[in-house]
Amino acid sequence: MRIDGALLERRLDELYAIGAEPDGGTYRGLYSTAWAAAGERVERWMQDAGLETRRDAVGNIWGRAEGDGKSIVTGSHIDTVRRGGRLDGALGICAGITAVEALLTTKGKPRRTLEVVAICEEEGSRFATNFWGSRAITGAIDTVDAEIAAAMRERGLDPTKIASAARDDIDTFVELHIEQGRVLESARTPLAVVSAIVGTAHLEVTVTGQPDHAGTTPMDLRRDALAGAAAMVQAVESIAKSLGKPAVATVGKLKVEPEQINVVPGTVVFTVDLRHADLGGRRALEERIRSLCGTLSQERRLGLGIRTLQEKAPVAMRAEVRALLARAAKECGVQATEMVSGAGHDAQILAARCKVGMLFVPSIGGRSHCPEEATAPEHLELGTNILAKALELLAY
Amino acid sequence: MRIDGALLERRLDELYAIGAEPDGGTYRGLYSTAWAAAGERVERWMQDAGLETRRDAVGNIWGRAEGDGKSIVTGSHIDTVRRGGRLDGALGICAGITAVEALLTTKGKPRRTLEVVAICEEEGSRFATNFWGSRAITGAIDTVDAEIAAAMRERGLDPTKIASAARDDIDTFVELHIEQGRVLESARTPLAVVSAIVGTAHLEVTVTGQPDHAGTTPMDLRRDALAGAAAMVQAVESIAKSLGKPAVATVGKLKVEPEQINVVPGTVVFTVDLRHADLGGRRALEERIRSLCGTLSQERRLGLGIRTLQEKAPVAMRAEVRALLARAAKECGVQATEMVSGAGHDAQILAARCKVGMLFVPSIGGRSHCPEEATAPEHLELGTNILAKALELLAY
């Protein structure tokens, strides 16, 4: 059994065209017109593949081939970021449908119930929320804000029924996704089994010095907030490097006050995004960063405030699913490597209710969330074949 | 002979009130209503002091006590920055008038012509120009832009006559100014003779890396423009420190692109303000900064562009004027120290046409260009007495 690579590419092209933006890329915000059109197309493909379809209360689209026991599920999210690419989310849906179609055609009715899901939202694509679809599936949505409720009603969805989207009859969720980084490309590896999804913390660091005349204030009388912040930015980088992979830490935003060419900076505010695959590692990273920023600010007589903006625990993929995905890869002639996902995925939410596992294929140049997002066709086909093999091992 | 300290303070108060802003500080932009009102007040004080007044083509106000030979001149600029303080510029004018008034009262007509000048503009207070008044006096204005020309006409000044403001009959210009830094306060010194005004270079540094996903890009695959720029900011600081006083270097502006919390910065643009009292020192500072930024960018595989935005050569104060000011201080019971001015002053422009010298009195907390700008009354009085003594030595 092999999946139809040309069909996969056609479906990816068709989905990419829905929501196409004038300056490149595509945008399918949750409950938007493009989002709805994409859902209709995907539902038709599911039906073409021989699946029975339904929409749940938040608009997740499920395609089902009936069997026994709890479901084996594959899929991904249908929404995109603005100027999003062709593959993020879309690949998991198109590959899922194409793989299940090949299975149903060549192997017939599955022993266990097999489902493909197009998850309504993961990206925070339109509203101040994310993982909206997977949180509904795990019964994790407590409140709906008025804006989202109104958008749901426009799409014929009843926000008071969200609880009905929750499921406890999923056995395993597997997802094929692009890596969104350059690790596989750099290692010339066509596929990875994801071992864990990193935990993330977002910090906001405020460094307070004294604004002074850049000409009349000798170096030894300064309390330069930017010079101090620069030392901290260096520290963030070197701490992440010294902790080793998969620790990463990034200063992505930095603002200087008063930001005048001839004034010593009085205040700097910067952010730190730090990630690690295990909670101990993430905490060690954060503690070292906090401690070194403290030392640096004291040495330089600077004020320091550190605020946690967001915290997400790391999620390990289930060992038995990882082993099964590795076995599927091997049966397709690929020695699977494992890697940590530095980005978030629906699997980390669904892990609360079922066994989860993920496959990554390489991203060319590591580009993602942009029109340049691409993966070699042979890698897309290989990943989809391994996904199909995994679903066969799980459901047949 | 002693100057009238109370009169000096009253004049400073009156001038500060002209252009007072609702949220504190004062603003007298070139050729503005407040600027004109301040000029009228100053001209009246000059006349009260027994000086014959006139305005030149750009609106500099001259008060003259006739004597022989080239003129001995004191004064400062009448314009202010927005939310400016009570003393910057204003002190040099009020102290000049008050000192000359005391001299004329107690010593009578001077042997040499003695003048006080209220220079129309130094701060870049309103238009994209600065040192407007002193450049007119030195014949250094070649072109007038339409906006300034229109503003001049509104004040009854003829922009086609600017060349007539040039003077070649000034022997010596001495100016009392606030330090605008914390050097004198830190050293508990009430007065300094300025040895030189620093040369300044403004650089704009562009660091180019690659924007990447903060989660999916391992530390060793990054080309982080901000981490590189942070190393350069540190280098700028440490090079200035290692060169020693009076070298200063400041990164005052820094912008990050794309400035997202979860994206590795792709581009950083920052400025460097660097100053030194001699040209060799300034060039050494700049060369070391350029060289180290080059090394750091190569180590990190980052693109680097350095552009010179502005360059001003350092200007030494005339040795004989420095000696005279030190002698005047000594005769007032003060052992003068010398210091470099890190800020620019009209004296650096006037140096092209006459002998120049400056006196600094301490700034409380080093504050300047803000409503908190202040100097202890005894220091203001001391500075003005020493200025009067210097003018006496020069003109009587």
C-alpha cells in the first residue's frame, strides 16, 4: 500500500488557494469566510475518501470509518496565521485524509474506529485564544468571550453547546507536521518522531537606570539601562547554550527609553522566550536567567523587574506511540530519529485525554509561518506513507 | 566689586517664566513668540545696565559699552529645548549682563569695547539646524531653508542679509554655563575652566541576521541579530571605559525587527554617540568600535553596516583665555580645575573667529534639558563673580 503523492500535492495546493492573500501566503482565521470554505472542501474530501462526516460544537470536522473500541485519530488544524504557508496544519489534514483513503481502498474496513479530524483552530489566528479546537475536544473550555461567541453564531455554531465537543473515546492521536525549523534539514534526515513538545515561559524584564546626557556624563557615573540589558541578552544566550539542547532562549523584543541618540538610556524592557522539553530543564533555564540578570543589575546599580507573561509545561509524547511510529518508519525503510518539538501543537493539548504521537518532515530552510514554507515532495510523500503505516498498525 | 546675586536670580526667574510650559519647564524655540518676548526683556536689561543695544540680521542681541580695539564679548544662547530648564543658555546671558552692569557701575567705562550677546539659537530648538546664531557671527551660514526664512520674516528679519551678521572684530568670547553633568558635583568642586569641547561622531550600526522561530531553531543554528548587537553594545561601553576619560560612547537608540516575542531577531539598528576632547582620541574610539563590531559580526555570521550620521571635530579652548579664567578664579579665592565639555556650546563655533574660553558651574544631580535643571545659588553667584573678574582683567 502506498499513498497517492500527486493527490496529496493537489489537495495541499487547493487548500493553500483558499484564503490566498494578495501579497502572498494564505489566511484562514477562525470562523472566517476562508476558514468556512476550507472546511467545506475538507469535508468533501473526507466523504470522497469514504468517511462519514460531522461537525462538533466548535466546528471541528470529523471523518469517521466505523470499527470497534476507542478511536484512532489523525489530523491537524485548518486555521493559519496571517500570510501563512502551504503546509502548517494543512499537511496533517491532507495527509490524514489521503492516508486513510489509501487504507480504506487497499485494506477495507478497519478493525478499530479510524478518524480524521480538521481541528478548527490552533494558531491564535483571529481571537485572543489558541488551541481552541483541541481544548474543546478535551473539555478544557470554560468560558467563551462575546466576540468568539458572535463569530460562532455567524457560522451556525451554538456557543452554549461547546461542552458537547468533548470526547473521552479517543485512544490515540497521531499527527504529521512540518518541523518548522532547520534541524532535520541540517542533519539530512527525512523524518523524525517527536519525543516531546517543549514547555515555554515568556518573561518580561524591565531594567531601570538613569537617563543622562551622553556627552556630559563620564562612563563611571552612568547607570546605563541598555548597557545592562545588553549584558543580560548575552547572558540569556550563553545560559541556553551552556544548558545544551533542547534548551532555547530568545530575546525577541527590546525597547529603549527615551531612545535618543545623545541620551544614556534610562529604561529598557525586553522579553525572554525560553523553552525546554522537560519541566526541570525549563525551570533550570529560567532560574539561571533570573539569577544572572539579578547579579548583573546589582553590579551595575540598576533596577530590575521580571514578570512572567505566560507559562506552559512541556508535554512528553506517549512512549508506546513513539515506538509504534518508529516501527512504521522502519517498515517504510526509514531509521527514525527522535527530536523535541520547539513549537506548540494540538497533540500537547490532546495528551490530557489520549495517547499522542507526532511525526515531523523537514522544512526547507526551516521557514514557516510565511509564504516560503515548503517541504520536498518526496518528504511529504514519505511522511504520509509512514503515517498511513502507523494508522494501519493501530487500526487494522 | 561683587555682582548682585539677588538680581541675577530674579533675572533667571523672569526669563524662565517666558515660554513656561503647562507641564513644567520652558520652551523658547527660535523666532517663536516666547523667543521674541525673551529677547525684548533681555534687551531692556542690557539697556538698564547702561549698554547700547542692537539686533543683527539673524536676531542676535548685542549690548555694547564702547572702548578701544576689538571687542571682549560674553553671553550665551536665548533659545531652549522643549521642557527646557532655567539655566542652560539663560545663565550665560543673565550673568553676562549682571557682571557687566557691576563693572560699569563700579569701574566705569571700559578701556576695551565690552559686549554682552544673547545668541538667537544654539539648541536646534525649532528647525533642522543648530548653532544658528554663532554660525551667523562667524559667517558660516551659506543657505537658508524656506521654513527658517519665513520664520525670520515674521520677526522682521531679512534672510537675504544674514551675511551682515558676521563679525571679525571680536577679540575674546567668554561664556559662563552650567556643566550639565555630575563631574563637578561628584568632585565637590564649585567651578571649572573648560579645556576643550569634545568632538562628536554619530554612527548608525545595522546588524543583519536571520529571523527564525524561537522554538524550532536550536541555539547553534541561529544568526541572532540582537544577540550580536548586544555584544556590540557591550563592546562600545568597554572600549570607551578602557580608553579612559574624557572618552565617552553611548548607544542611545536601538530597534529590533521583527520585534516579536517568539521570533529570533533578524535585524537590529542602533546608534553610537562617541566623544573625545582630541581628534586622535575620537578617531581611536571610533576605529576600535568599528573594528570590534566587525569582528563580532564575523564571529556570528551577521551582516554589518556602519554609517556616519554626523561628525564634529573637538575644539580646544584658547590657552591664554584658560589661564586668564584660572587667574580670575584665583582672585575670587577659588583654585580652578579644568574639565572637558562633553556637550557642544557656541564657543566651539566662535573659536573659528576669536579667542574663546568657558567657565562651568555645577549642575545639581547633573540634570539638564529638563525642568529639574538647577545650580546652587552660591555657585551661580560665584561663577558670575569670576566671570566679572575675567571681563575686568580683559577689558579694564
